[in-house]
Amino acid sequence: MTSPRGSLRPRPPTLLDRRRRRVDELAEASGRSLTADAFQRLRRNPVAIVGAVIVGLFVLVSILAPWIAPHDAATAFPELQRTLRPDSIPGAQPGFPLGSDQNGRDFFSRMILASRQTLLVGVFATLIGLVFGVLIGALAGAFGGWVDTVLMRVTDVLLSIPSLLLAISIAALTAKPSQTTVIIAVALVSVPVFARLLRGAMLAQRESDHVLAATSLGVKRRAIVLRHMLPNAMGPVIVQATLTLATSILDAAALSFLGLGDGDPARAEWGLMLANAQAYLDVRPALAFWPAIAIILVALGFTLLGEALREALDPKGRR
Amino acid sequence: MTALLEVEDLRVAFTRRGEPDTVAVDGVSFDVKPGEIVGLVGESGCGKSVTSLAVMRLLPERGNRVTGSIRMDGEDLLALSDSAMRERRGRDLSMIFQDPLSSLNPVIPVGLQVTEVLTRHRGMKKHAARREAAELLDRVGIPDPTRRLDSYPHQMSGGMRQRALIAIALACTPRLLIADEPTTALDVTIQAQILDLLEQLVAETGTALVMITHDLGVVAGLCDRVNVLYAGRIVERADRHELFRAPRHPYTHGLLGSIPRLDGPPGEELAAIRGSVNDNLPWAAPEGGACAFTPRCPRALDVCGEVTPLAERAGTRLLRCHNPVPVAEGAA
């Protein structure tokens, strides 16, 4: 609570103060949309701020990676390779803040450049999942009847398989694993989740008073679905998208960890780095520690942001 | 003058597999002339809202059976195709709902919800529609209408929202407006304003208004003719003055008698109609009929539980009762 302006000693707010504040709030609120309103509440939530800072840093680092990273990720440096022994991997030294990896490459630069892969896979997988999920969910929710039944039985089948298992099966089906196959596998896992969520929200919208009112005004069905139902049903889906970013990143890392990711050893990727570090766990645990921390932090950041978003968009939190 | 809307023998039954039908509206007939305000009055569950939804053809597609006829300008609305009905909704007939907040789309500005109807039915272009929308908001008494076009429903007060809804419903000057308890969600001072506004707009545009309400005060102040519904049937219909001066049906009589009076003696007990809707007898049962109101009726005779009373006309009044309240007693 803010203390009343203009008085030196804070005094408990009187009824009049609260009235005034409410009037100010209302004045401020005019011309503000629901989205702006939600954003306002997001800014006051410490959880949201922590999440946003982590996500912001992560995105910033991955965009600026080539300029931040001191060295190339794929080059092996002779001065590092020279000190490489089967029982010891060199740690920090001038020019190489995190030391060498198992092949004599700069570990720090690889960590930074790997963030790009993670962001790329996470964002694309989520976007693809979102688009197809929304398409299926909107169709099922708007038409109902047999369209709904058919689409939802298919998503039920997909939902019944544990997500990572499904992603592994899809990735394993491809002849040659690559970044694209990872994205597709991870995206497919999230499609049924989005579809179910949106379908449920659309069905609730169909029964809502304002859709009935719009129908009573002769608004065309297409406009009812696109203007009156879909935007009102998207709230939970947007929240889910943020949370899915976190799980997509985890799933993608898991796939590369299991050797179903991009096979190119030159390309830095946290999951793959973690997998490779296993062999050197007793020699140099830092090789496993840093990628693991990075994956956890990023997933945590997106999850916190998603949860805060869910709270901010919750109509019950509304005055 | 010929009637604009003629509802004849309207029957709405909700069907469920393995269960007997629930008859919500049971042979309701009434008509509305242009410029007239007709009330449908009754307690919860008597079928007044279902009647209005049936007229708008807004009942769910499945799970109900609507029979009878609903004619507007001699054209049977029940026989129209879905798309033809969509053309008419909002243009020829429209509706105002009970809860103004939930009846507006929360994520788009109010202005867009007005212009949507204008572009849909009057083929207006964006700018013309916006100008017209501002004029409409102005006409229903919303201050600073141009700025309000960009407001979202949650930024408006309850009265303002209901005004906006009225503006939307009247955007295409429909010939028939159905108001389903338009003042129930509002506080009393705003109620009076909204009713005044409706009366004024109806007088200006010549729109026929069907007023659905459980509030006899609304009826007294507004309606030309009143239909009293009980358990899905019209039990009494009369001119407003006639109805209030001499209610003949025991139900109407009880309703009017239950209104607390400011000039009554202090400590006076409020009159109530005993029992509840749950006590109803079915109007038509296989083993003969009955009057649904019998168990709650202070004037019930033996015949009331055995024979369905017929709707009988006496002058402008329609009455469905075996033992109506005598005129003299009703006037008391």
C-alpha cells in the first residue's frame, strides 16, 4: 500500500482516502483494455518480475551470443588441448573463464552459444504446437457435434501417451535426427494440450451471455467465433504457451541428452553438453553443472512468468 | 391495427432421453401491435424467458421441441431457415438481456459492438458506422459518447452498460424489441431511468416492446397490456388499468396483494401466496386435467383439481379460472 502523499507521518488510510484512490484508479482505468489491466497487475507481482528478469536475460544473451562469446564455439584451442589429460580437464585460465571442455574448446563460449539453440527450439516448438493446437481446439469448440468428437478422440489418444515418450518415439521415427525433427517432435507433444484447453474454453464461451446476445443481434457465425468466442477463450491458452515454453526446452534438452537431437558435435547444445559431460563427471563435474543449471534456470523463468500470467489474467483476481 | 407479432399456441418442451418431456411453455398465445408495450409477468420458472428465446429462435438446437406458430408480419418465424432468421435478428427484432455486464463482450470496446451491428445489417462503412454509433450512445443518454466508444464494458457503470446494450439492440430500429428483465441487475434509481428511456425510445420509433418481468411495478408503469403466466400458461390477460383495478385470477390477485404498501399500518403482516411452484399440478395429466395453481389457490374448488380450466374471453380480458375473484372484491 502506498502511503498518502503530502503527509510526513504515515497514517492509516481513511475512508475518504480509499475513495479518492478508487476514483483515481477508475480515472486511470478508462481507456485501458483487459490486457493493459493484466499487465498492470503483472508489474506488481514479484514472482512475475523474477520470471521476467530470467527470461529477459536469457533472450538477451541468446540474441547477442556471437558478440558476448569471447571465442568460436566449434574451434579447439591448442593451448587448451595441450593441457588435456584423460584424468584432468583444465579449469579457468586467462581468456577462458570456465576453462576447457573435453575437446579443448572454450566452455564459456559454448555455454553462451548454446542458449540460441535452446531459445530457437523452445520458441519454434511452442509456436508450432500453439498454431495447430489452436486450430484444432477452435474447430472442435466452434462446431461441436461430430467434428468435436473426432478431433477430441484423436487428441485423447495423443494425451494418453506420456509426453517425453511421445517425443522420443516421434524423434526416433526419423531417419536422421536433426534440429528440425526435435522441434517437430516437441511441438507435436504440446498440440493436444493446447487443443483440449482451447476447446473447453470455447465450449464455455458458446454458453455465455454475450455470445447469446451477439447471436440475438444476427451477427454472422464466423464473426461470433472469431470476434466473440476466440479472443475470450485465448487467456488460458496464452498462459499455457508460456508454461509450454519451459517444458519444450526441457523436452528438447532431454532428446539431445538421449542422442536424438542434432548430431553435429560442433553445435553447442545444453542437453548434448550434459550428455557428453557424463563421461567426465568425476574428472570435471563443472562440465555437467553449468548446462544443468542453465536448463533449470531457463525452465524456471518461463514457469514463473507463466504462473504469474495465469494469476494476472484470472478474471477472479479482477476487482 | 393488425398485430406485428402473433404468437399462437406456442409450446416448448425440453426433451431428455429416457425421461418425460419437461413442458416449459404450454400453449401460450399473445400478440403485440406496433408501438405497443406488452408485459409477460410471472414468477421464476413460469416460462417467460423461454417464450422470449423461442420467439428469437435462440433456444439450443437440440433437446427441445417448439410447436405452434410465431408470426411476424404474417410470416412464420419458426419456418424460416437459420440464415434467414439471422438476417432478421438485430434488424427486425432484437433483444435486451438481464445482466448488462455478461451480455457485453468483455474483450472488445463497446463502440465496436455497436458498429458491428451497423455494418452487418445496415451495410455501413467503418467511419459512418462509428459516427452513427456515437449518435446512438448519445441518444440513450451516455455522456461523452465519442470517448465511450473506446471504453471496455468493465470500465462502465451498470446503468451505462444497460444503456449501451439498448443502443446496440435499437441500432437498426427493429420493429420488435424483447426486453428480458432489463432492470433486474440494476439498482432502483437506475431502474427508473432505464424504464423511462425504453418508454421514450418506443414512443419515438414505434417499436413494439415485449417486456418480460417479475416486477409488477415495472408493469404498472410501462405496459399497455399484461399477460400473467403461470406454469407455462397464460392465466390472465388484461389491459394494464383493468388488471390493476380488478385482478380476476386468484394468482394475479395474490401477486398484487403481496406488494407491500408504504401507507399500510406499521407491523402489518405481508400477504403471501402460500406454497411454491413445486406444488403445481400438471395442467394436463393422462387421467384428466387440473389447474396447476390449485394447491396454492385460496379459492380452489373441487373442480379445480379435476378439470383443466379453459382460457375464456370477456371483453378485452382473457381468464383461465373456474372460480375467479369477483370484480367487487378485486377492486377492494
